[in-house]
Amino acid sequence: MNNIGNKRIPTLFGLLAIVAGIAITSFLTKTGVNFIGQASPSDEPKNVQISNVTDTSFTASYTTDGKVFGSLSVGQNASLGTTVLDDRDKTLTAHNTHVMTVKNLNPQTSYLFSIISGQNTYLKNGVLYDVKTGPPLDLSLSTERRNLSGKIVMPDGSNGSNKVIYLNIAGAQTLSTLTKLDGSYNLPLNSIKTANLASYYDLLPEEVAKLSIFGNSVSSQASIRIVDISDVPTITLSKNYDFTISNSPLQDSTATPSANQVFPSTAPSSSNTTPQILTPKKDQGFSDDQPLFKGKATPNGDVEISIHSDGNISARVVADQNGNWNYRPDTSLTPGTHTITIKTKDSFGILKTITQQFTVYASGSQVRESATPSATLTPIPTPTLTITPVATITPTEIITPSQTPTSTPTPTTILPPAGSSTLPTIGILGATLIFIGAFLFIFTRVRI
């Protein structure tokens, strides 16, 4: 009797080990964990950027050292659920540069996403990426008719096709596009918005734009004035340029920079430094209740700003090396007519006082008149990039929007970071338990 009991105990342990091992491996199968161990360096997303944000869409883009499959998993909460492919793909295709445009979104709504690169899931510092769409804007209020255009070539002289180009202007949103097969690019700027997406951005001719180009593990940066942006000189990838000074390259890039890296400062312009208020123009109207004011002053000169509203606002700013200054009030202005006054010294040290009148429109009002007597505001179609995504999003659950577009979400369910070794270890433990359990069970049954 004791002998039979002694044989049943290891048999029972064997069955329990098999059940535990099966439970562990089943759990790992449901979570989609694969036993790769560490992610391949060629899979890792680099230079991840969010751009082209509108009230119904946004673009996420990045580069990888190797050609890998890439997609986004997007949703309004941490469960995500919708897959978005590269704009060039109808089925998964391997690329070095990856561009995914998510469409059919709700205005002023927060969305979360993760990047699926190769066979691994990537997050931002351990949490999901987040982006918030902007409010709807009346396109007739946009007066810009400029396009960013030019051509990219590789260091060996071949066409720089499928390279990601980012346009950054202080106070404006980030825009991006992908070069064509011949290396050329054309990005309409008629719907460029302010950084907070509350209104359209007023481009000034002497303003300096920053270009960043990424692809094939090399990059370039360039500075160019808005007045010249429709015909950017040819850029050789791996070289940096300052087209406000010369068309010659500054240097070869030795490392991949961030798309928001600070560019070399341009030389101060000796012209057009007479104190001015450039924005607002005379009697200009704003749909944004915190408009961005711009002007000129002597380089590095102090500018005192007063806004005469229900409650007067006073501020002091310093012009940059080119004499440009800008200011956005911290508080909202009430609808109606206001004035802005600046006081600053000219190049002869004489104190100048300049006043300009402007109007803030009530929220939701549709303004059709032109900002200046000579402007003609004709509605034009919403610009469409030459790339078209296949996958779209159908929002099913609404989450409370964050206060700012760059807020960091705290999702309730976090995907395991790529290269995590904890879950594979658990998987190995499960397989070991099954093996031990099977051995004990068979061994005891044979002895019986």
C-alpha cells in the first residue's frame, strides 16, 4: 500500500507540472510574445516625428538602419486595435524610411499609438506615443500660396528617392513629405498652422525655415528664407547648408541629428531692421484668441509690447540676430477690436513707438473678408500628399483629451518593450515544467 502511494505522489506532481507549463505557454501565446530575445538594431525606429497634424489626421514617420516591415497600432485608449500601414503600401513592404498617415479621426481628440518595426513593438520611453488633433479651421482664412520644392541627391550623385523631409518654422507646426523617385519634392504650405493648431500661420518673406532630411542612415539640414522656399537649391544628402548665406555646403554630417536640432545661426541682416509691426497688419482679424505677433527691430534689441484690451497686457521681448521678434500673449483676448503698441530703439538709438489695430473674432465665427485690402481669399482644396495610406481608423471609444498636444499618457495596459527578456524566461520555465511533468508521469507509470 505504501509503495502504491509513493508512486502516486510523483505522478501527481508530474500532472501538476504539465498543467502549470501549459497554462504559462498559453498565456504567452495570447499576449503575442515571440522568443526572439533582443531586437535587431536594424529594426529600431530612429528620428521618430509626428507631423502634418490636422483636425482629422496626423503623420508618424521614422527611419531604420535596415529595410524592415513597419506599421502603427493606433487607438483612443491603451488597447489600440487599428493597424495603419506605410503610405506607399497596400501590403506590408520593407523600407528604410517609414511614413504612416492616420486619417478619419475626430477633431480635438487624443490618440495613442505604438510602432511595429520588424517583429518588435516600440514605445516612447516605456509608454505609448500620443498626439492630439486640432480644431476645424476655415480654409478660406489661409492666405498662403507657397510650396516647398526642390531636389535631393545622394552622395554618389544618384536620385534621393523615398527620403523624409521635415519643415520647421518657429511658432508653426511641423510639416513633412516624402521625396519622389527622381528625388524631387513638393509640399504645399497653404494650410500650415500655428504650433498650437488654433489658427493658420502667417509666413513672412524674411523668416527662416529649417529643413531636415533623413534616409539610408545619413541626413542633412538646411536653412532657407521663406521668400526662396519655392526653389530650394539641390541638397546632397550627408551635407548641411545655410542658403541664407550661400548655396555651398557647410560640412558633411557625421552623425544622424534630431529633426528638431538647432541649426547654425544665420548672419544678421543689415536691411529691413527699422522697427516694425509685421503681424498684425492694419485691421487684421484673428480667429485665434492668442494670436502670434511678429515684427522687426534692431538685432538683439529690446522691444516693449503693450496690448490694449479689457485688461492691458505688457511684455518685453528681445529681437534675434536678424532683428526678428515675436510674442504670443499668455491669456486669451476677448472678441472685439484691440491695439498693440511696441516701443524700441532704432539703429540710431532713437526710441520709436508704433501702434497697430487688430480684431479678435468670436470662437466659431466664419470670417470671409481678406486680412489686407489687396489679398484675395479664394477657398482652395485641402492639400494632399502624393502618398495615400490604405488603413484608416474608425474611432469607437472617446477618451478625455489631454490639455496639450504633447501630454504624456499613462495607459492602463502597456505593451512589453522590444528586447525584454522577462517574458521569454517565463516561457522557458513553462516548457521546462512540461518536460519535467511528462518525465515524472511516464517514469512512474512505467514502474507501476
